[in-house]
Amino acid sequence: MKSVYKFISLALAFTMLIALSSCKKDDTESKTAGISAKEVLTAVTDENMDGKAFFKEDIFKDNCQKLYGIEYSDLQDGGIIYNSAGGLADEISIIRLKSDASHDPLDVLNSRKEMRIRDFTGYSPDEVSKIENAVVFEASGFAVLIISDNADDLQEKVTSAIKKG
């Protein structure tokens, strides 16, 4: 009889251990998911950036290759706010690649930065120094590119919005 009680006690302890480890795993996954790129970009506004395109929207899907040189299917999340008039290079791009993607997200955004330099060199040379001084960084699984005269302030706002999520 004692062995039956020991067996039941061990089985219950094992079941509780599995249940607790499952809860911890789910909690970690939800924190990793955190905030979406759309939520970050909506929280961080700039008067020079009135255009927007977000993950799961057709405009973003259709232009992903053109914007970032990667397939939409490589992304887990992303978005961009930009100057829609085209005269200013201002933009904030945020991407999160899928874990099995073969690209480095910072390399993707640095390539975007270089492309913008080439685009604006002949079009609006005054904007080139702004692009050259752009910031590219990672925050909580997102890779972020900020092209703006206020890049440092916007970096602080983006980082804060991501942490709040």
C-alpha cells in the first residue's frame, strides 16, 4: 500500500512540474511577442513622416522586396513610416525576421540605408548627410532604421515604446 501512495505522490509531483514549466514557457513566449511594429510606429510619430505601411497590409507585402531586398515570407513583423511627399529622406523602418530566416536584420537595414543614399545622391543631395547619420540598432528582437534630423530622440522613443509593450 505504501508503494502505491509513493507512486501516486511521484506522479502528482511530476504532473505539477510539467504544468509549472509549461506556464513559464508560455509567459516567456508572450513577452517575446510583446508589441507589434505597427504599435511601435503608431506610438512614435514625427511631423515629417506621414506615410505608413505595416506588416500584413498589401502595400507592405507588395513592396517588401523593393524596400528591404528580402522576401515578405522571411518576416515575422515589420512596418515603415516615411515622408510621403518624397522630398525628405525621413523614415523609420522596423523589421523582425523569422527565426529561420537566412538574413541578418541589421545587414538588411544597413543595405536599405545604403540604397537610400544612392537614391538621394542625385535626387536631393541635401538629404544625404541625414541618411549617412541614420541610426540602425536592435531592440527586443526588432531591427530598426531611423533616418531623421531627430534620429537620437526618435531612437529613445522607439526603444521606450518597445519596452512598454
